Amino acid sequence: MGVESDWNNLGKRLISCYAKSVLEAAENLGKKRFPQLKDQRDAQLASTITSLVHKNDIYKNEAFTEKALNAIDLGKIFARVEEREASSDSELWGYEDFLVQETLSLFKNEFFKWIDKPKCSKCDRNGDNIEFIGVVGPPLVNPDDIGRIEKYKCKDCDQTVEFPRINNPAKLLDTRCGRCGEWVNCFMLVLQSVLGLDAQLRYIWNREDHVWCEYYSRKQNRWIHLDPCENVFDEPSLYCENWGKKMSYIIGIGNNYVIDLSDKYITEEEKRIPKSDVVSSEAVIEKLIKFINARLMLAFWDNDKKPHHSGDKYEKLYEELILVHNKELLSLKTCHTTKEPSEARVPRGRQSGSAEWTSARGEDGA
């Protein structure tokens, strides 16, 4: 017993030493200023990634989460979870995972609505009569965090129709409509509210104009893919193998670290757009992500205000951030498995949006 205790203590000391060295390296990197990028393509991608770093903070706003819990039908979700717990999947998935699946399903089928074009406010039609005429910037007074306003014209009654692209997820609980940006934004607030503030979610951004999200499954000990627009769960091959989508950069934005997930989601090599086609230097983007992660690690360390015994805080840093990050980086090197392809689980091609719109984006499975 004494020998085992000594080994355990040694293991803890080694973990603390390793975590301390990683934190010191982060402090040295985080104190520096990231150099200005000269190439416009590099600068644009870097700016987008940087702007998304604190994207998830808003989903932990207590007033917003309370509003989300009041908006969603929790009774229906919990009843369906109870049914799932009696299924054969209960050994593979935990209660949290069933909760995610049922929240995803309800959000898609009963809560949120897809919009290709807005309805005419005068004649109430939203088909071929609605013609796109341009985009204007956000309003000066902007409590709903509107990114831009799409303007349309009704060819039947000459009415001008506006479609504001709202970024405030609490406002989206009221409007309950939009495209993939609005869907993911609102869904992440709902899911964070249902799972609780300790649940780990992350926003997934794709350079080729799509977004989705993931959550960290404590039962599976891994990040699980979610696409609320499609009601698709744990199908990372959806985009390449099912939609036929070609992609270059896919970036995961979590609370504790940012990660390049391109290899996870680009599951067919012929669907890979070489990164060298969209940036001048892949190494620069890799350095940017390391720089961002150094600062996020420092924030994780500083935000942990709980009292700890000697070494415990370093153990927490290791177990909750360093180990999870390192395991994921390792898994990305061998992430293409023989898993059943997504077309056997979901209909072929993108289901959200009109056939014309989906085909124009190269997401119809052709």
C-alpha cells in the first residue's frame, strides 16, 4: 500500500511539473505581440479566427440561459430522453448524450425555421416574387448585434423587404429563423442552457461558408459533431461524403483552446482544397493558433479562483485542458476510421435550403 501511494504521489508530482512547464511556456508566448501579417489572405483568415475566440462567452450569460430554458419545451425533451434510456444504445451513450440528441431533434423539427428568402410583409409570399437587391451595413443602434441587412424587393407588389442577419442568440429565441449562422448561434445557447454552464461546447467555423458545433461527451471522452440545421449527430463525414462539399480550413473555437479540425471533417482527399490555395503560409496560421491558445491557457489559469492544495491547481490544468488538447491533437492524426458512412444514416445531400441554393453551393451530394 505504501509503495502504491509513493507511485501515486510521484505521478502527481510529475504531472504538476509538466503542467507548470507548459504554463510557463504559455506565459512566455502570451506576453509577446503577434506580428502584423503582410499577406492579405493570411491577415483575413487570422482576423476571422481572432474575432471568434470569445464567441462562446455569450452562451454562458445567465439572463440569456434563463430565457432559453423558458423558451424550449424541457418537458418534451426529458420525456424523450427517458424513452432513449431504455434503448439498446444506453450502454454506449450516457444521459447527457441523449439530452443532446433530443434537444437537437426538437430544435430542428419544432423550434427553429430555415429561411432562403424573407416573406413579403405586404402580400405574404416568399417565392419567386422575392428578388435580392443588395446588402447594407448594420444599424448605428444595434442591440441585436446585426452583422448586415439583406435587402429584397417583391416583384408582385413592389414592397422592399429586409432580412437582418442577427447575431444575438437571445434575440434569435424570439425570431426563431435564419440560415446556418442563426441556427448554430441560437442552438448553442439552448444546448448550453439545457446541459448547464459546466458543459463544454464549441463553435465550428468553415472557410467555405458553413458553421456547426460540437459538445464534449463525458461518456465518450471526445468531442461530438452536431449540425442543428440538419439534425445530424456524430457524423463528421457529412460534408465531404454526403454533401460533396469541398473545404480547406475548419476551425474549432472552444472555451479553453482553438484547434484546426480540417483533418477531422475533410474525410475524402479529393474534397480537400489545399490550404496553400487560400493562404500564403500554413505555418503562420499554425503559429497564430498556438499564440491564441497560450493566452486562453493563461485565462483558464487566472480564472480558477477556487482554493487548492499544493499542486492541485496544476493537476486541474493538466486534466481539464492540457490532456484533453493533447489527446485530440493525437487523434486528429488517425481520425479517418472505417466508420459507417453518413449517407447510410441521413438523406443524400444538404436538406436545409432550397435545391437551387444547395446546388449552387456544391452541397447537393452530386
